[in-house]
Amino acid sequence: MVVKIGVAGAYGAFGLKHLDALANIDEAEVTAVFGPSKDKIGALAAERNIATACSSYEEFLDQDIDAVILSTPTQLHCIQSVTALAAGKHTFAEIPMADSLADAEAMAAKQKATGLVGMVGHVRRFNPSHQWIKQRIDAGKFSIQQMDAQTYFFRRTNTNAKGEPRSWTDHLLWHHACHTIDLFMYQTGEVPSEVFGLQGPAHPELGIATDMTIGMKTPSGKLCTLSLSFNNKGPFGSFFRYIGDSGTYIARYDDLVDGNEAPIDVSNVDVSTNGIELIDREFIAAIQEGREPNSSFAQGLAAMQVMQKLEDQMGVLKV
């Protein structure tokens, strides 16, 4: 069974990553794309040989598609997911699932009511580096004592990863911290019993904190320290140091080294070394097999609950 996919927000940075990934999956066919600019979405469809380009979301959902991938602004994820599920489309929403717990709960409730696949893009679960560590944990060969994570960018203007102006504002807590909060719970199998957050001053134009520190502790005593910044002039991205009972590992996206920077081969962990392709493969497989995917809407609620606690504690500013 070939699953017909529609990609919304297709000409954005992550929309293009999904198009590239889906091109490597025989069981998937992109038959429609959506973007608010008629000219840009039309040009992309022509370039990629995609049959239908839509500048209306309603028109997009009327197409012959089985499922949608939403690489759209966070604030639209809830309404677009609920509408897609109501239209009978399996739905994948990029991380963050939403920018409030209430919206995330509405998405999970709609998925449950329809019985369709609802999945959130927690790609860290699928990066081969983190999969390798998860396999050691599951085999009883490694137990996390502390995870130290750094998420650093230089983003003092409202631009996306392509350097283009954004119509919405990114957020350290509800987007970038979400990756690590979910990953920490996924790798430890525990929900934090203690959390704290500290934020720097609000940016005068963006209206959000551009520096943040988050700490978490599980009931069994495992710790996570997360530092986030939009003010970093240096290597960009997210870097994870796993300190455990039998070793130390540093994960940088799909690459992994030990505590002394000796490379660890993760090429045979899965069928690809591209985390985006692997998460898209899980979405397709869950649809074909009629099962809950790894990183379902329901599973995503735990991270949203932790972030809501942190927002309530810090009084996080959101545009």
C-alpha cells in the first residue's frame, strides 16, 4: 500500500527536509503540497514534479491524500491537525505539537475520537545517535545518571533556518526545549518529579526570552540540565552529553562519540542515518499497520505537561 501524502508548509525549511526524506521511501508518494504563497508553492510543485499545489488549506484537504505532514507555524498546528483529522487524514505535526497544553490536549482528543494516526515530530527519538543509546539502555548495558544538553542558535531577528523572515516567532521553551524534555523522558522511561526554569530578559523586539536554563529530576534521581540561547555566536544546534553508569556519550544530531570524542559507528542502527527520514518511515508504517506510532499525539502530552509547569513557574513570555 502506497500512502499518498500532502505536505503543508512545504517550501519552509522543514517542509523541504520532509520532501527530501519522503523521496527515499517507496511506500510514500507526495501528491499535494500547501503553502500560502500561490507562486512559491506552484514553483515548488513544478520543480519536484508534485501533481497538485494549493494555496488554500481547505483545498489542500480536499485532494486525494491519505495523510498530511504539517510543517507550518506552531500556532496553526492545533486547528490544522483537528481539521485534517476531521477530514479523515492521518496527521503528522512538526515539533512542537502546539504552544499550549490545552491545544495539545485537543489534538490528542481528536485523534482518539477518529482512530486515525496522530504523530508529533520528536525526531530525537529517531536520530541514530539517540537510538544507539536507547538500545543500550533497553539491553541493560547503560543507565543515565545525568543528561546535559545545549541548544544554541544566533537568532536576534525573526528569521527561519533559511535566513528568511518569519510570520511567527520561534520560542526556546515551547519549541527547542521540547526536544530535550521529550528525549529525557523517552530515554529514562520516567516523568520528571521536579522541574525548574530560569529565563533571561525579554528581547525588546521579539518579546521572548532569548536565554533559558531548565533543570529536571526523575523519581529515581536521574538529572537533566538544559541550556538554551538565541544569542550564541558559535556552532549552532543541539548537543547532548549522556553521563551514565558505564560510560559517557555525546550526541550531535545523527553523530555519536564517546566522552573522549572517539567516534561510534551508528550506520547500522537503522535503515537510514537521516532522522527525518526515519521518523517519516515510522509515520508511514503506523498508517499501513493501523497502530499507534512511536511519538504519537498521546505520547507527546507528557512533554507538553512539563512545559506548561515550566511556563506557569517562569511566567514565560510568548508573542
